[in-house]
Amino acid sequence: MVFIQIVCGPAGSGKSTYCKAIQEHCAIKGRRVYVANLDPAAETFSYELAFDIRDLISVDEVMDELNLGPNGGLLYAMDYLLENLEWLEGELDAFLEDDYLLVDCPGQLELYTHQPIMRTIVDQLRVWGYNRVAGVFVVDATFVCDAPKFISGILLSLSAMISLELPHINVLSKCDLVDKERVLEILEVQSAQELWNIEESKFAERDKSASKLAVQTRKKRNRLTQSICTLIDDYSMVGFLPLNISDEESIDHVMSHVDHVIQYGEDLEVQETEEFAGGGAEED
């Protein structure tokens, strides 16, 4: 059984950096982790590639031949992958039992929402018998320092969770680039409504000097935001793990959570127990 992480998130959120950090961290611990690229628009990589969708099709080729823009080229390339899934099946068949694979996915969120391309790929993985699959949604930690952006990030994560229907972990990347205390302060707030109320209190003084129209417009937007926050709190499905790639303990903490939801190591422990029991019987 191959263990697979589907690494997704907005463009520039740090998905490739996450894959590199996990691969190098596990190598230090003597554990082999493979990384595959499923983004046909990617250019360079700092990690070792197991396989690359650009060997099948690339956005640059599509743009040159069909005169499409970047987004159109990406959608065409991913549709082409769906029409040639035997290529992906062949690449996955090369892995051995208990191999661990990270799949670095495109950052265009339309692939997870109104264009269910990634959902189709995940469904096909199940058909092929890959049942130890987890989604890892990566969000830039700079979102946390701005409450409206953070709430937006929560909605993006929730959208991906609903779309992929996988065991899911949300990761805050680039925590080494922001104030650690600020990140912890936001993450400790258990309610989106509470988070928004804290943000609103900062603007209370500013509204006193704002025009009447600006205040009315803000109140209308606030009602919408509060409704969204209520929705988030009612389902209470989204939480984040902070990741600092310069801290080995932070990487290990994130990896242990993903391993738990993906059930990595459980079969290995059973095998070791059975072997120990068998060895004891022979000695008797």
C-alpha cells in the first residue's frame, strides 16, 4: 500500500517548500519520501522528483501550440491528464509497498471548485486501490496576521475539504517569516466570530471620523462577514498546524499529524509484532 499526500493550496502558499522540507526532514531520519509534480505550469524544483507531469504535457507547450493564456493552458493540460490517466497509473505502479509519496499539485483553486479536476483524480486513486490518501492544504502564514485574510483562508481550506473528501490537514506555511506570538494569538482564538470582533474593535475609533456612507457600507459588509463566521463556527471543521521549516520539531509535529490521519506505520507495527511473536514460538 502506497501512502499519498495530496499537497494543495493557493499559488505561492509554499506547497513546493513544504514538499522539500518534508523530504529533507525524513531523509535525516532515514525515511525515504518521494515527491511528484502534478503542476504542468511549474518551472523549477528544489526537491528530488519521482515523476513529473511535464513529461506528459506542460503549460508552455499548450500556450505555444494553442495560443492560450496561462489559466486556459493549465485547464487544458489538466483536462489532458484526465484523458490520459493511464500515464499517472503507470507512474504510481512503479512504487513499492509502504512507499510514501507527496504529490505537489497546481495552485489554481478552480481545479478544486467549479472544475472538479482534482476530485476526479482523487476518485480515480480510490478506483486503483490507493486508500491511504490524505489532503494537505497549505496556507501562507501572512494570512494569519490579517483577520479578514485568515477568514478567507479558512473558507478556501473548507472548500478544498468538501471538494476532495479526504482525511485533511491544514498547514500554515512560512511561519518563520512572521511574528510567532501573533500566529499563536490568532490560532488560540477558537471562534471565527470572536476573531472578527477583535478585528472590528480596532476599527471602532476610525469609524468615528469616517463619513456616514462609509460607516453604513461597512455595517452591511460586517453583517455578511458575521454570517460567514457563524457558518465557520457552526461546522467547526477547520484548524491549522503552524510550520516553521527551520525548526525540525515543527516539521516533525506536522508530519506526525499527517501520518496519523493517513494511518502510516500502523501496518508496520502489526508486522513487527507478528514477527516477534513468531520468533518467540520458534525459540520455545
